[in-house]
Amino acid sequence: MDVSTQQPVQSAVLKPGRPKTLTGDPFFRGLVLSAGVGVLLILGAVIVVMVVGGMPAFGQFGPGFLISKVWNPVTQHFGAAAPVFGTIASSVLALLIAVPLSFGTAFWLTTLAPPAASSVIGMAVQLLAAVPSIIFGMWGFFVLVPLVAHYVQPAAKALFGHVPVVSVLISGPPFGTGLFTAAVILAIMIMPSITAVMRDVFASIPSVLRESAYGLGATRWEVMRRVVLPWSRQGVVGGIVLGMGRAMGETMAVTFVIGDSNHIGWSIFAPANTIASLIALEFPESPAGSLKLASLMALGAILMAISFVTLWCSRMLLARGQNSTGKRS
């Protein structure tokens, strides 16, 4: 037998009690486990605080708290319908404005733009996402509100005032503050984050998929619609949900331009209110243990519930899209 094959065996026999070397795996495993559990504990603590703090309001008004649009601190009668309506309406309008712009920007940056222009505009989009929200609110109050009051709403009335359904959506005096102005501000704020997510997802697609589609004679739009979007559906929906979450929770920028009116109407130019804006305005004036403070806490719990429902709906849509894609394949 060769000596070289006997040496490892002899060394193993001579050192039977060799201690095992310590690694950082157990510590790292415990660290990441504690981080994951900590996130769940923080989320659970926030939910408990909101629900427990809002229980007096739910007990006082019952289910009518969700459908009542009255918010009167003098008579101690509070309802969540008006701020909930303003939150959902402003967020949906903001998404209707921001998603097409974000998609077009991401598509242009990843497909059509020259490398130099893509890097410069991509950096500008990232810088726009870093602007504080209160700056957007001040800019919207001094620039956007007069623009909507003097030009946008009068022009919309002159063009579509005779259309039966559209005339209701653009009715009302031209205050400048309202749902439309808040939606524009929110769209400008959430567009950079949605664009950044879509751009990263589009850029991460394997180049062989694009080249194969181009080789079969597909146009750029056909490649985007039939190859890029199905491949990146989950990332695109995730970016949209991220933008909607920020739109629903935005406070100061919306407070400047929405008008602070607990009103439910069909006009998109009418002053309104959101849950976050109402909490920011009323919370400093709410004594501890009062019914008003409990109503604000209940509004916070409702906002969290709306966010959870939105996330659940997005995941259901993703699962349905994946199932339909699997069946077609």
C-alpha cells in the first residue's frame, strides 16, 4: 500500500479527540430569527395599540362609525366615512396618474433612451424621490392650487361641462384645493418609487428573451406586452402596491392641498379629507382618554385594515395571473 494513502489514516488515529471549530452559523441564525420575530412583534404591537385605542369609538358608535360622514367635535359625534372616502379616492386618482407615467418612464429608460440620457434621468428620478413631502405640499399650495383654480377646472368645465356624467365630476366652485390637487401631488410623490421598481425589474430580464422576441419579428411594444410584462408581473404589482401604500399614508403634502373638509361628493375638484390628514390636524387637540382621540385611533386602525386588504388583493391578482399563465402554457 502507498505511504501517501496511509498518512491521513494515521493522523486521524493519532488525533481522535480533536475539538470541532466554532463557526458563526448559530449566532447568525439566531440573529436573523430574532429580526424576523421582531418585525412580527412590532406589527402586532401597532395593531393592538390602534385597535385597543379605538375600541371606545367602536363601542360608542358601533358599525355606524364606518358609514357616518359626520365629524363634529362639539357634539361628540364622529364618523369615518368622509376620511375613508377621501383616502381611497385620492389614492386611486394618484395611481391612475402615476402608473402610466411610471411605466412609460421605465420603458423609455430601459429600452429607448441612450445610455447617457438614461443615467442622467434615472438619477433625477431618484433625487425626486428624496424630496421631503412637506416641500411637495408647499409647492402644491403656492403653485398647483392657483393653477387648478384659474386654469384647469375652468378649462375642464368649458370643454366637458355639457357631458352628462363628466359634468358632475368637474362641478363645484374653483377653490383649487380638493381631491384632484391632492391626487396630482401624490402622483408626483409616488411616481419615482414606482418608476425605480419597474426600471430595476425591466432591466433584470435576461437579454436572451428580448433578443429571441426581436428575432421573431416582434416590435418593442409587443416585446414589452408579451415578454417583459408577463416575466416581471410580480415586481410591477409590488411597485404599484408600494406606491399606493405611500399614497394612502401620506400626511403633510395632502394636508396642504386637499382642503380639510369632511365631505363626500362626486366632484374631483371638491375639498375633502383623508385619514392621515385628519389625524395630523386633530391629534394635537385631542385630550387623553377623550372620545375624539379614540375616534382618531379607530381611523388609524381602519387605515391599516385598508392597507392589508390592498396587499391581499394584489397577492390574489398575482396568484390568479400565475395560474392563468400556467394553464396557457
